[in-house]
Amino acid sequence: MGSHPTIKDVAKKAGVSITTVSFVMNNRTDVMISDEVKKRVIKVARDLDYHPSAMAAGLAGRRTRNLGVVFYQEDKIISNPFSSFIIEGIVK
């Protein structure tokens, strides 16, 4: 296991499938998972300090919700009032 635990690590330690961990972590109500298994998966995830990977979720869902911004290299581009206003709008 590396520095960041994965869904596979949680599944292995909880003794369940990766799909079960996914269902529990996404609070799926359309599938039957016992309360005992849910509690075990959640406990293992907390013990491992597991946090779902936004990159993996974006790849799986084919939507990353990322935006790339390219700037032309020019002196004072950030200090330009128009450019800084646009950048501020993008960040919010």
C-alpha cells in the first residue's frame, strides 16, 4: 500500500469487493448491503484515512470538471486589471 490508500486497499481489509466499497462510499440505496457490512467498510475507510480519488471518479464518469487556462507569457499580464478580473472569476 502506497502513501494514499485506494479503494482496493479498503476492499481487501474489509473483506468485500471493490464494488461493495464503491456502493457504500457513494451511499447507494438501490442495492442491498447489510448494515454490518456498511459499518465495517466505513470503519476501515476511516482507519485507513481513505478519500476517494477525484481523478479516478472523473475518469470513470468521463467528466473531470476541470478547466484548463492558458496564458500568453507577457510581462504584467496578472497586473492587468482586465486579466486579473477574468482570473478571479475563473477561480471562484
